[in-house]
Amino acid sequence: MSESSHYAPGTHPDLPPPARTTGMVGWVRGNLLSSPLNVALTLLSIWLLWSILPPAIHWLFTEAVWTAKDRKECWALMDAPRDAACWAFIRGSFELFVYGWFPEPERWRVNLTFILFIAAIFGGLRENIPGKKYWLIFAAAYPFIAAWLLLGGFGLEPVGTNKLGGILLTLVVAVTGIAFSLPIGIALALGRRSKLPALRGVCVIFIEFIRGVPLITLLFVASTMLTYFLPPGSTFDLLMRVLIMVTLFASAYIAEVVRGGLQGLSAGQYEAADSLGLSYWRAHQLVILPQALKISIPGIVNTFIGSFKDSVLVLIIGMMDILGLGRARLNDPDWLGLAPELYIFISLFFFISCFSMSRYSLSLEKKLHTGH
Amino acid sequence: MRQKTTAVLSAAALVLGMAGTAQAGTLEDVQSRGVLRCVVSTGIAGFAQPDASGVWGGFDIDFCRATAAAVLGDAGKIEAVTSTGKTRFTKLNAGEGDVLWRNTTITFSRDVGVKLRFHGVNYYDGQGFMVKKSLGVSSASELDGASVCIQTGTTTELNLADYFSSNGMKYEPVTIETNDEARQNYEGDRCDVYTTDASGLASTRSALPDPDAHMVLPEIISKEPLGPATRHGDDQWSDIVTWVLNATITAEELGVTSSNVDEMKGSNNPEVRRLLGVDGSQGSELGLSNDWAYQIIKQVGNYGEIFERNIGVNTPLGIARGLNALWTDGGLIYSPPFR
């Protein structure tokens, strides 16, 4: 006789699921050992981790040297030269890598710029935050506040753009490109779908021209060709030229991503907006763009991450971004031969930046996912 | 209509006029700016590299500082305009820099085609070979059949092919892109020989875990005379750069160093007295103050001091003077006299 017979139908208490399908054991059985192939792959992965991880941890952490005055001393502290990472090299130049040549007493301005950057992003993109309107105004004004803080003038000590370097320069190039390319890109996308032939023509030519030319070429134009068109002696700041080119380049790509979003909307949305009697601008502001931008988010963030990484190309025209400055530091006679340490450090920086961008875009997509 | 044309013409004339003045008086530009802008490399070990706090140093940088000492009286007033091999000449010609001190080989096409003025040689480089001592090779003529690490798309590739075929030898090229990559391949025994300019070999060798197990072979198979350059069209400025280099060489020849330069002012040697501005008016003829060379030597040093400080045998690079010894010591470094 089973116990169930003591219960009236529908009153049997819930029993815990079988022990083999829950908790640690269940997870392992379900994910790692569900089939002979998976068992083999699991064993292979464990073997790979076991043979890679201990030496990696040994090289990266346990044996690594954090304080030394040059490479010789660093290598002397190890069992054998090059047996472990010499982080002393990165540690010693860390401030240079972060701030470049920004004058030391003024570095609080860089820190403040960075803090405001975080504030602008979170304030500008968060939905339920009190005073949302002011946050948005602040976010829109941020690029100009940042430019003032970094370059000075109006009461602050002026700092030349040639003093920017390292991570600071990378962020300036990348964030400027990202911040200005979105509005320009949206405008170009709308222009390309405009019914005015002249406007449409200009936008199409611009987008296709920029997309048809590699960024490297544009940077070379910025660094060498433009100076031939300007009268000698009149210096149009190199960083400014580069920023314009990077922004134009990113805008052309954003324009095509947004156009994809605009075309992805069903014609009914446009007709519905028209039938409500909305003007062109009101229709786009209230109906079209909110939906089109939402479905373009993955593509937009993709372009942002791409332009962030493309920013290292400025080293080819001799600008000292984090990669250019790092490679210059590799030539210090006291620290020759520490390329692996440098490149691991730089990859870590790019990984953290790009990974957080992509995670943020995922959460944004989830939040805006209203479904159809 | 006519008025419009006149306005356009005068605007154009104004622009051209600006161009003219900006180009002619580099010396005035530098002095009124108070900073000398040198076009330098983005990093070549021993020649130009930033230290941990970002201050540029190196062989080329010291010559830039010497120029600043002569022109502005202060070796510290320099600005490094970093440039890659591809952008260096346009940066100079577009006026973004005043003078180029950047490991630049003097060639016909650069002098004539790119329209530069070269002002003598501050470093005689040339392509050489590095091998492991355990290979038991003492001359490049014994390298038949060796695998050679070589940077692609450079003149070194052509020089190597010429050298091996003219000596009836064969080699197996292992192509690489950068110095660091070359070192990894060479260390990993993927090539027996690494070939590039001798100064580059020295820095690669010094970065190896055991530099003494490797040697640079005596053969140098190409001519790479490195020197400073300026734009066409400013003869006074060209003269200044030429004689800054010559002053450092002459000072070494005459035994004037940064430590004894003050005593040497009392020397009886007329050339020393002219060099240091005690007698004569050579400084004002160049448009500089009369103690210009004194400032160079006092603040930066003579040629030998600059060499030994940055790339000499007591530095990690450990480059011997070789061809870069004074002509009196069997090298090629030679300056016209100061008279």
C-alpha cells in the first residue's frame, strides 16, 4: 500500500525533486556528464585546465616580481630569467600609462573628468532616477565639460593636447568618437531615408565614401594631407583632426545600423503615426525612433566596441595612446624585453572596457524588451 | 565684382605671406616660442624612449637637447614630436617640428626627392648579424644554409639576399614583423641568425636572458648613415643644426667635456677659444649668443659623452664606438674645423 492513499486527491504535499537532479550533483550530471561525448569533453577540459592553469598562475602571480628597479634585478629575483612576470615594469610606469604627460598638479582634473563620466553614463541611461531631465542635460553637456576640464582655459591652467597620452588619450579618442557619432549617425540615417533628393544624395555619398575607406587612410589624411591644404605655420591641432576623422568614421557605421533599425519597423508604425496627424519630427520623436533605436542596440554597441578598439590605430600616426606609449616604454634600455607583461596589461584594460560595454548593452536590451 | 576679386587676391596674398614668413625664420619662431620641437621616433632603444615618468631620453634626444641649448640657452626646453617612420618627413615639412633627430638614414631620394636638408652623420649604422656563440660561427661567410630571422618589406631583406647570393650561399628566411617578435623567434631557436641594423641587434641582444651567449658578427653589409634633417629654404637654421652637431664632435676632439668646459675657457688653444666663444664672433654670425657651443657642452656634453651615456659599452645596450669613433681613433666621426 503506498502512502499516497492516505491523502485526498489534490492534497498531497509537494515532495522535493529527486536528489540526483538538483544541487551540485544535478548540475554536474546535466551539464558535464549528460552523454558519452560530454563526458569525454569534460575530461579533456579538466586536463587542459590542469596543464595550463598552474603554470599560468605561477607565471602571473606566485612567482611574479612586483618591485624592482630594472629588468636585471627583476630577473635575478626569479629562479631563471623570464620564468615569471615582471610586473615591476608596469607598476613603475603605471601613472604614465594612465595620465600620459598630463601635469602632475593638475591630475585631479583627469580624475574628476572620469568620475563625471561614470555619473553621466549612469544618470543619463537610468530610467527611474529622480530629476531625470537634469541628468539628461548633464549627460549632453558632459563632452564639453570634459573638454574644459582636460584642456583648461576659463580659469583652469591650460594643458596642450600633446600632454594627453596613455589610457587618457585612448579614452578621449574613443569616448569622443562614441558620443558624437550617435547623434550624427542618426541624422545621417534619417537623411538617407529623406524624400528630398539633394539631402538624400549628400548623406548617401558621405556614408558610402567613409565606409569605403579604411580608418587608417582617414587618419593618414588627418595627420599628413590636411597639413598641405592649410597654410604652413598655422597649426590645426593634430588631436582635433584625429577626433574629427574618428567621429566621422564611426558616424557612417552608426548611420547604417540605425537605418537597419528604421527599416526593421513595420510600415504600419509609420502609417499609424501619420494617421494621428503627427508631424515628421513628432512622429520620429514619439513613435519611430524609440522603437528603431531599441532594435538597433546590439548593432550600435557593436559599433561602439569596434570604434573603442579602433582607437589604437592612432599609434600609426605617432600618437601616444596606451598601446603607442606602452611600446615606447618597451624601448627603455633598463626594461628591454618585457613585451608579454605590457601586452597582457593592455589586453586586460581593453577586455574590462569592452566587456563592461557589452554587459551593459545586454542589460539595457532586457530592460527595454517590451515584445511585440 | 572687381572688388570681390581684389579681396580674394589679397586674402590669398595674406595666406601666402604668412606662409613665407613662417618658413623663413625658424630660428625666430623657436626663440619666440621658447621651445624647440624635435621630430623624434616613437621609441628606439637607446636613441629615443620615455622613462617611467614620461621624460624623453636617448642619443637622438640628447642631440635635440644640444640644439635647444644652443638656440635657447636651455637644454630642457624641448618638445618631442613623436612620429613613425611613415609620418616623420611630412611632420617636418608641414612645420609641426623644427628639426628631425630621428634615426634617419641619409639617402639620395630623401635628400632630393623629399626635399630635406641633411647636416652630417651623428651615427654610422649598418646591417649586421647576431648568432648564438654555441653555433661556433665567427664570420658571416660561414652562414651557408642558416635560417635567418628578417623583417619583411625592409631594405634589410634586399641587402640580405644580395649578400648571400654574391657570396654563393643559401639561407632560409624566417619573416617577422617587429624586433620583439624577432627576439621571441630567435630565443625559441626558430632561426639561427637574426639580422637587422647593428644598433637594433645590440638592443635585442641586451634583452636576452643571457646576452653573453650571443655575439654580433663583425661583418656589416650595408651603409646606414643616420643624421639630422631640416626643411628646404631656411639656410640659417640649416647652418645652426650643422654646427651644433659639429660642435659636439669638435669638443670631443679637443678634449672639452661637460666637466672641464669651464677650465677650458682659459685654454691657449685658439680653436678651443673660438669654439667656446671666448674669442671671435662665431655665435653671432650664426644668429646665436656667443656662448652657444659652451652651453651645448656644459648642459649636454660632447659627442663621446652623449654616446657613452645612452648607448655606450657601460649601458645595457653596450655598443662599442666602432665606426663611430673619432677619425683620430680609426672611426669616421669627423668635423670641419671651427675657424
